[in-house]
Amino acid sequence: MDELLNILTELHPDIDFDKEENLIGDKILDSFDIVTIIAEVSDVFDVAIPAQDIVEENFNSAKALYALIKRLEEEDD
Amino acid sequence: MLFTSLGFLVFLAVLIPLYFLVPKKIQWIVLLVANAFFYVYAGTRGLIFISVTIVTTYIATMVISHLYASQEKYLKDNKESLSKEAKKAYKNKMQQKRRLVMILCAVVSFGIIAVMKYSGLFLRGTEFAQSLSLILPLGISYYTFQTMGYLIDVYRGTYSPEKNIFKLALFTSFFPLLLQGPITRFGDIGKQLYEPHTFNMRNFTYGLERILWGYFKKVVIADRILIAVKAIISEPDEYNGVYVLCGMVFYAIQLYCDFTGGIDITIGIAQILGISLPENFLRPFFSKNIAEYWRRWHISLGVWFREYLFYPISVSKPLLKLSKFTRNKIGNGIGMRIPVYVATVTVWFITGLWHGSAWNFIVWGLLNAAIIIISEELSPLYAKFHSHFPGLKQKWLYRLFEIGRMFFIMCSLRVLDCYRNVGTAFKAYSTIFTRFNYNILTDGSLLKLGLGVLDYVVVFCGVALIITISLLQRTGSIRDKIAKKPIGIQMAIFAALLFIILIFGAYGIGYDSSQFIYTEF
């Protein structure tokens, strides 16, 4: 989780990703940010987030994104 | 059949009562027959192409669904005996099969568009290109994108496919959407199209108000200002300098009223039938930058390109590899953004192509991409500037400056929409900075563009009314506010709008109630 928080904080240092629960709804993350995050995640976690998983629910909070990464890791195993 | 034709009004006057009078079970069939009538009225040849799209999409989605079911059964039956690697290999094999089916189907439908719409780009002037453009099927850009979105969603497992081909045909051909969208997702309207609907007075009055508002924008403003726009762009050598500047503003008014007016009519008709469509505009001219503008203008097309093109390209293996490479070589800043920019340019190139088979639209698309990328690159500079002037962003004058800046940029890009080719567009635009014939604003020259003083007054008042309504909308639905007024006031508003359309509508001698601009795309 810490690695993911590092990725997110590097992108938006002013946001508290531990607490924020509506990153897409509140327009904190835009499509450019999402793609950048996916590239970083693919590097750090060695997991590919497919286009169909790019939905609001998966990107609204760090927790939700981390759950998605874990799910994809499990599916990969 | 034009939304503005008498025939269309008769068509609605027959359909709406019929839709609510027939047994609820067959309401969707009535809609399907209405769609067929609407489509055949536009020409029987187009029917072949839409039928090909419906049939191929139906077959492909059923095959994909079958492959999903086979995979599930096989994995369940062999749960114990298969190793992790074998399961993964099997899943990959099935995924490849599904992808192949999806791609083959997409190639057929996009292939039809490519041949019908884009052969003109390379074969301009030839008889073959002319004959194809004559039979360009009605709404091909809209129904193809809508149906291909559905195909991709079924491929991704987002929806189960519709098993009744006639119901799929209804989704593909729903007549209010055929002329200019919105390009709607299956999840948004599929169920609504097939389920029974009871006549609802609230839906009827809200829908009718929305339709009248749409007609007001289309026939009172767009079709009137169109005359001056046509005059200016048809003679680029004569009408230059400040004329071009006026043409840019006039075209912005025309396009906004034409497109949003058409969408108002579309959404209004659907609402009367009990079907709720997603909004396609969110007061786009109140945007402060071009990226925000594109999130608020033609929303359904933007969402389509984002979901089915921008994200898949951005997260594709080659671009992720490029991302890794650029970050290692150039560093985390620009290196991280290059792949996103590659996807942005690709999407805007295709967005330009979607708008038409002319180089004007391709250049227009690429310029949009360039401005978005430049804005993104300059954002640290803006942030630094604003850190020196905290609170500036909240000042209404600065907000007005941002809106004005965005309006000027959008108007400048749209010059490419207007003129017959890229060279003429750039030449006409450049005269804004070289010819300062401001005297035309006061010496009566603008009255020689086919519009009289009364026409300009009508357009000015109409635009002022639209801006006022848009400002009021920010605090909630106008129709909700009207519904709370006494019935007498509601009727008066309703009657006033109807009379304004009848009295000031741009029809009759000297006017040409034209097709909607976005129907041509």
C-alpha cells in the first residue's frame, strides 16, 4: 500500500490519499493522471490494469485501487 | 426526415398516442416499426448497411457470449485436474478467440464507414467517391459508434448480449438518436427501450418544454444566423479581417444552437416516451480551458473515445513499454507524459476523422491535441503564477477572462470547419491580424450579409436568453422551477415559447430550414 501511496503522492503532493474517497467524483484525478498511475503501477507491481477496469469505483480511492491491484495479482497467479 | 419538417411533426403526432395506446408488451415493437419507417423515409439503400451492422453485431456478441459460457463450464468441470499454468493458458486462448470475433465484427462496421465516408478523402472528385457520398446512410457515424461500443462492452464482459435480434435492432436504430446522437451506451437505455411505459403527464410537459426550447434554438437562432455565416465564408476574398472575426462568433452561436437544439429535441422526444437519455452538454461555454470544454461539449462522443480508444491505447503494451523507456531515458517529468501525449494525438486525429472526410477536420483534431498538450505542459507555470497571486482564480473578472480566452481559442479552431479547405481557412484567419476593417461594425456592412436589423435583434435577444437560462440552470433545473409556478404562468411560458418559434422562426421565403450540422458528421 505504501508503494501505491508514493506513486499517488508524487502525482498530487497536496492530496491526502489515505483519506480521500472520491478522487474521480471530485475531479482530483483526470484521465491523464489515471494513465500515468497505470504506467507506474505496471512498473512497480508488475501488474497490467486492463481498460475495462478503468472505472470510477476502482480509482476513487487509494484503497479501491489497491484492492484492484491485489485482485489482478491473484488472477495472474 | 428533418426534425424541423412538417412530416416529422405528423410522425410524432401519430407515434406518441399509438405508443401509449397499444398493449404494453408490444410498445417496443411499435418503436422498432417507427424506427424502420423513419429510416426507410430517408432512403431504402441505407437500410442495407444498418442491417449489416445489426446482424454482424448480433452474431458476434452471441458467439462471444457462447465462448464466455464454454470457458466457465470447462474451468468448472476441470477445476481439480488443471494446473494454474494450464488454466491461464486456456483463459488466454479463449480471450484471443473472443478478441478475434470482436475485431472481425468491428472491421465490418467500421469498414462500411471507411468506404462510404472516407474514400472521398483520397478519391475526391471522382465519380466513385461522389456516388458513395450520395448514399451515405443516415446516422452512420452515430449508430456505428453506439453499436460498436455495445460490442466492446459485451467483449469485456460488462453486459450480457441481447438475445433478441429485433431488440438489438431497436437499440441500434432508435430514431431520436439517429440524426446526431447522443451516442448512448447499452447500459443507459437498453432496458428502458424494452420495458413498458405508462403515459406520464410530468414526462409529457417536461419533454414538450425541452422540445420547444430545442426548436427555439434551432429555427429562431441557428437557422437565422446561418445566413450571415454562409455569406461570409462563401466569399473569403471579399469578407476578410473583422468579417472573419464576426463569422467566428456567428458560427459559434449557430453551431451551439443547432447542436444543442437538436439534442434538446432528441431528449425531449425520448422523455415523452418515458426514456431518459444522458445529457450531451453541460454549459460548455462556461469552461475555463479547452480540456474542460471537451468534457462538457458533445459529452457522449468524448466518453466513447475515452473509454474505447484513449484508455485502451494508453494502457496497451507498446505504450507501457514506451512509458518505461521514456521515464528511464528522460526522467519522470516529461518522460512520464510522452505516452499519454501519443494516445492524445491518436485520439484527436481519429476524432477529426470522425467529423468528416476532409483534411480540415484532421488538422482541426491535431490542433486540438496540440493545445491540450501545450496547456498540460504549461500547467506548472500557471501554478507558479497563481502562487504569486493567491485568490485571483476566484475573482469573477479573471473567470471571465478564462471563459473569453477559451471562447476565442474554440472559435479560432472552428474556422477550419467553415472554409472549403485548410489553405483558405488559414488565409482567412490570418486576415484578422492584418486587416483592421472595424468600420464594418458601424457602417451597415453587416446588414448586407442577408440579415436585417430585426434579425440581429432576434439573435441578440435569443443569445441573451440562452445565457440567462444557462446561468439559472447552475442552481437547478429550470423545468422544475417552472413546474412550481401556478398553472397560468406555466401555460403563459409555454405559449410564449410556441409563439416566438412560430413568429420568429427562420422559415419561408429567404430562409432555408437546414439539416442539423452534426447530422452531416
